[in-house]
Amino acid sequence: MSSWNYQLFFLGGSPQRGIHFAAPGPMLHASWMSKVIYSLKVWMFGSQFRLATLEEKGLLQMCLLAVILYLKAWFMAPLAVSAPRHDLSLLQDLYKYRQHNEAISC
């Protein structure tokens, strides 16, 4: 929808072709990765922050989960031909991760 259509809708009108909402796609994946990157940065520069013990523990768990499991899946995602195998591998790795941290691997 163009900015003109948003303005029209805001003022109570409706575009000629109607309003259509698309399901969110890659944005969710990108949003997840931006949180991972932010968490890694906070961990690397942790001496510059005042984190509570619980916050520091949660941040460490997030960073470990991302580095051990999700970064591999993220870099393998563009290979569409092998996507089913990579998806299965990620699920298996998540299941195995229960040995390290059962609370966040489920």
C-alpha cells in the first residue's frame, strides 16, 4: 500500500482495490536475528553495562543458544534445495540442547 493509500485510510477513506494484509514473512526472521546480534553486542561490551545477575544469566543463555544452534541454521537457510534436511537437523540439535539447558530448548 502506498503512503497515499495510508493517508486515505487514516482519513476514513478506502483505496479502490481495497485493503489487503499480507502475512509477515522474512521480517520475523530478521527481527529474531537483530535481537541475537544485539544480545551478542551487549555480552561483548558487558563491562560497560550494569546488568543484574538474572539479566546476565539470561543474556548468556540467549547468546549460547544463538551461537551453538541458530547461527548455523541462519547461514544454511539460503540453500533451498537442502532446507528440509537443515530443518530436521535444527530440530534434532534443539532436542539435543536439552542436555545443556532444558528450560530454553523446548
